[in-house]
Amino acid sequence: MKTAFIMNRTDVGLQLHYQLVYETTSREVFKTGRAKRMMKQMFTEEERTIIHDTIIPKAKKWATKGVPENDITITTKEFNVWKAFERFCAIL
């Protein structure tokens, strides 16, 4: 059984800094060789898959269209990767 967080709109705004992720991944600095090398050093292949397949698309959707009114379910693994990716974005 996987552990998951169930968050409402307010929790998402307080816990997941999706605007930071969206702004960072939209900038050219995210596409540089330096950023790609740092990603490979900081994250495993599984974590990079979660980042590219889940976190970046959600951050873009929530930043442009808003966080949905209904509850959001996020696994513990995704949450931990999200927080680590936030720190990575802050470094860039």
C-alpha cells in the first residue's frame, strides 16, 4: 500500500511551490548543459521521470489555469521529489 497526501487547494498553495517550478522550467537557464548535469547528479532516473512526467506538467497547469477545486492526491515519493526539485529550482 502506498502512502499518499490528500491536499486541498490551500494546502497545495502552501506546500507545493508550483509557481517557482513553472517559472524556472520555462526559463532558458533550465535548458542549459549545466542544469542538465546538475539534474543527473541530484536525481535518479526514476526521480527525473517523475519530474518530467508529473511535476513539470502539473506546475504548468496550475500556474496557468489555477489549482483545481477538488482535492489533489500525491504519493509520498512524488511529494519528496517535488520538494527536492523545488530546492534545485531555487539553486538555478
